[in-house]
Amino acid sequence: MAYGDGDGSIFVDFSKSNDVIGHEMTHGVTQYSLHLNYTNEAGGLGESLSDCFGSMFRQWEAKQDVDQADWLIGKDIMGPTALQMGYTCLRDMANLAAKHSLARQPTKYSQRKPGMDPHMTSLSTHLRRRSAATAGKRLARSGTNR
């Protein structure tokens, strides 16, 4: 698996971020198990799953519980120029429209447009991420459905 080394300004070496690595490895699993087309809502579902598992991998490695986790994606790949501009992560799963996210996402389904990048599939992505994050929290709490 290959990861970009960034431009040294907006992004630094993508392999420095364990959540990015977990995200990309999840794509490898879901690509061959779920067979989702990487377009529209199906692509958004794949992105959502990859974000959740990427974040959970970082949480596991840091020995964090779900309440300690920040649910940020790509905070370790932000370069100096991005940081100076106030961007602290690529995406914030707890607040999809956060101003500190380089890749803010729509928060209303009405903002979704056919053919949007799968990272940006709007409210449905938001709901899936919330549901997946909730499921992830349940999994992280001994696998019980509390």
C-alpha cells in the first residue's frame, strides 16, 4: 500500500497518521467485501466506514475510550501552512462542518447534489457517521449494546 508524502505545506507524510492508515486499510476490506461503487451515497458509505474504523484504530492504539477520542481524521498530516490557516484536521466526525476541518461537509440533505465526491454526500453521510460512531462506541465498550 502506498501513501502520499504530502507537499510539505498543506499536508505532510500521510503515513504519519495512524487514522489515515486505518482509513485506507478499511477501504481495502470494504472494497472486496461490500462491493460498493465509489460514487454518490454508496461511495459515501464506504468513506464513512473508513473514517470510523480509522478513528477507532487511532483510539485503540492510544488506549483511549470513545469519550476521550476526538474523532478527528488526518490531524497528523496537516502541514504548516494548513495549521497557520487554522486547519487542524482533514475531517471532524463529531462536527462535519467545523471550521478547523480542511474538508468541511454539508450538514443538510438538501445540500447534496448528484455526482458529489463521496466524501461530501451530505446529511446521509452525517447520519451514517453518527450511527457508525455510536456503533463504534458500543463496540469499544466490550461489544455490548448499552
